[in-house]
Amino acid sequence: MGLPRIMVVDDADELGRVAADLVTDAIASTPAASVVPATGRTPMKLYAHLAARREAGLFDTTPVTAVQLDEYLGLANSDRRTLFGWMDRSFLQPLCIADERVIRLPLDGDLDEACDAYDRDRETRGPIDLAILGLGENGHLGFNEPPSGSEAPTRTVELSPMTIAANAGYWGTEADVPTRAVTMGMRHLLAARTVVLLVTGERKRSIAHRALEGPIGPEIPASFLREATGEVTVVVDRAAWGDR
Ligand code: F6R
């Protein structure tokens, strides 16, 4: 454990390249890594770089296991808005990760029970090797909305108005954004061996500083990364960090 390493880069393009170096190194040192790939807009350039490197034969993702971070509730599998679909298009297919190497979140049946079972299974598998995360404007990680403690389990959540407003940008309007979701719990993200948190754009400036420099607590779930057990690197662009 140590304080997060903060890498300030010029812009979103450089962020994609720098993050691709970090992820390539992490997978080179643990070829059969379990990887949590966030969806959202921030990591898309990173995933494009990884796909190009794989295509060029620079990097092998065959033994990697992808572990789903979060998903909306109440959508059909074929719905254009599922986060699984987004992960599939941006990460699984471009990196040729086979179906049997994907661990999905529970979406059916008694979800409280299913999430407990998921967490028990997660404990037996051991820590995630690499979590690639984005930062919500309210400080969420995955859909661990504030307040979320550091031990928060995998569970169903109500999305906050701020998250619904932000996600409206993905799908159209706020009415297009489901209000409930399931998220991998904070406890698993904070136990990851390596965390790469990606932050871009001026809209994230206030929350980036609060998460990395303000009080640590459930009101800003990402602030707990400063107490995480693994190696945490934050790659942030100048628009999100400022010039200092
Ligand atoms: C998405 C996710 C969210 C996003 C965050 C930032 O799977 O878990 O926590 O990472 O909301 O989203 P963007 O990157 O679109 O700003």
C-alpha cells in the first residue's frame, strides 16, 4: 500500500497511450490476469490502443479474464444500452477475449442472494489483478454511488441524479437511463493488485482533487483508493488536474 501515483498528461490522447503502457506492463507481468474494464467514455482510447497492440502482435490477451464492473438493471440482453454490450464492443471483441473468460454480474433471480454468492465466489478466486476505472462526477467507482464505504459489497443500487444526468450523454436523454444497477462492490476494487484510474476533462476537475486530496470517506467513494492495498495509478489530463 502507498499513496496513488498521479501521472498528469497533456490530454485524452496522451492518456490513452500512457494508460495502454500501464495496462500492457500489468498484463505482461501477469499474463492470466483478471481485469475489470470500466465502460464509460474515458477508457475508450485506451481500449483502442490495446486492440491495436494486440493486432500488431505486441501483446497477448488470450489468457486474460474480464470481470464485469457494473450493469444497469431492467434491460433485455439485446438492449443497445447494456453495459455488457458496451464492454463487449469496446474491450472483449477487440481483444478477442473468449466468452468463457468473462465473469458477468448477476442480473436475475433474488439479486441480494445472487450478489452475496457472487462475493463469496470472488473471495475464493482472490483479488482482481487489474482494475481499469473511471471517475464519476460524484466520486463513484463503478456504480458505487455516494455514500459507499470501503467494504461495500457487490449489490444493487439506485443511480444518483448526477449519474443519470451523466449517463444521459451515452444514450440520449435522462429518460433513456435505467435508474437501478448492480455494481461490483468497493471491497473488491480496493483489494485489486493494480488499479488504474483514468480521469479526463474539466468537468472532473473538482471531483479529482476532492478524491485525491480531500477527506477520505464514503461521500467520495474514490477517495478510498488512497487506502487501497494494491498499487494505484491515477492518469489524469491537464483539463482535469490543472497546471500545478
Ligand atoms: C462505467 C463505470 C462508471 C464510469 C464513470 C465515468 O462502467 O463504472 O463508474 O467509469 O461514471 O464515466 P465517463 O468515463 O463516461 O466519464
